[in-house]
Amino acid sequence: MEYALDARQALLLAGLMDSHSGVVCAAVSGLGHRPHPDALETLVVLARHADSAMRRNVAVSLGCYQDPAAIGALIQLATDVDSDVRDWATFGLGTLQNADTPGLREVLWRNLSDEDEDVRGEALVGLAARQDLRVIDHLLAQLGPECRVYQLDAAEQLASPLLLPALQALADGLQGSEREGYWFGCLQSAVEACSPALAPDSLG
């Protein structure tokens, strides 16, 4: 149990009302680590702040609030002009939020074509987590030597046998030090998820 949580949250809530924008921004960040329901209304208002750094911190924090108001603000932030804001908001919607609404899926599909690679990746993972099988074609086009953890995580979430040939071909093409590390571990997990009968040593 965290020490003096109530006192810390009270200080953060007070910080939201501070006249200095830097203090408000710090309070927003802190309320992402120590969420409090009384902060949500103010966070939603701050989602329209003129400063992109403030909106980014709001996007980071709102992912921790499982509430329709938080989802609505994140949907707004996921179409922000700033790519970092879109990235964090898409992560919040796709990975941190448990909800699955038409509006949420619509913005994830929109961001699947974003100009920013990280935004596209977070949207892909979010759709895969919701078992949206329409992303399989996107994954099949991306599962190559240059794919990132986003694609491997999405493949693991979908656990579709349709992805297995591409994943196995990717694994078979690796040599030496390529067959170690975090990325390779994610590839192993994706292969195993897409092939439940896979022998444990089939990746070497």
C-alpha cells in the first residue's frame, strides 16, 4: 500500500487549480500515476489546452481512467495535430482502456493510416486486442524483417493461424544474434500464440 496516498492525491488535485501552467502540467502527470475521480472533469477540460505538452500529459493520464468521459477526451486527443499527443492517446485507447465502442474503433482505424509510425503501431495493437480480424491483412503486409514489436504484439493478440506462415518465415530467416533479445522473444510468443500445437523447440 502506498504511503500517504490520500495526502499526495490532495496535493495533486490542488495543483490542477494552480495559476502556474507548469504546476498544472506536473499535477496532470502525477494524477496519471495516482488517479483520482475528482480530477477527471478538469483533465477533460485540459484536453483542449493550447499547449501540446499539456495535452500530451493529459493523454498519458486519461488512459488510467476507465470512464466514458475519459474515452471521449482520448478520442479527441487521438486526432490531435501533435504526433506525440496522438501517440499517447492512441496507446491509452488501444491498450490501457478496456472499452470497445464504435467511436473508439473508428479512431483506431483512422490512426492505422497515420503518418507517424508509432501512432500506426498503437492503433494496430489496439484493434488486435479487440479481436478485429480486419487487421490480419495489414499484418500480413507488415510481417517482414523490418517489422517492429507492434506487429508481433498484434499477431500474438490475434492468435490467428493465418499469420503463422509469415511469422515462421520471419523466424526461419534469422541468424546468429538475430535469434535473441526482446524482439525475438516477441516473435516466439507470436508464433506460439498462432500455433497452439507448436513444439517448444521449433524456433531453435
